[in-house]
Amino acid sequence: MRTKPIYTDEELAIVNAVENGEYISLPKDELETLKKSLKIAASETIKQRSKRKAISIRLLEDDITKLKAMALNEGIPYQTYITHVIHKITTGQVRVS
């Protein structure tokens, strides 16, 4: 027994528009040009979001020792561990009081 798919309002509007002939197909050359430009845009967006910048900070030796131990426990290099923790803080995954 087939059940009718459940669409969001936005998806349903798109389905109805396509079924009512409100959209037309692009010529193949235009479609390929559009696909290329969208791939470039996506690639540039990913590059911009993943840019890394080196910084220099001074930490207490005891803190570094503890961070190295924590990283070892996680099985990753301590600098990667520090980056991971900072990322969690800046994205709100961990709250700092």
C-alpha cells in the first residue's frame, strides 16, 4: 500500500508549481553553465568557512600539561584538542560561565 508523501508547505508549493507547468526546463548549455557557477560558489563558501588562522597564546605550564593529558585520553594531538574545545565554545556547544 502506497502512502502519499507528506510535504512541508514550501515543498507542496514547489510540487504544485511544477505540476501546473509554472516551471520550464533550461536548455542543456544553460543548465551546465548554471551548474558550474553553483559549484564554484559552493566551493568558495566552503573555503571561506574553513579558513584557519594561526594565533599565538601563552598558557600556564600546568594547563598545557593537563590539556596534553586530556588530548592523549581522546587520542588526538593536544593542539587539535585545544582547537576542538575552542570551536565548541564559539559555536555554543559548550557554555562557559
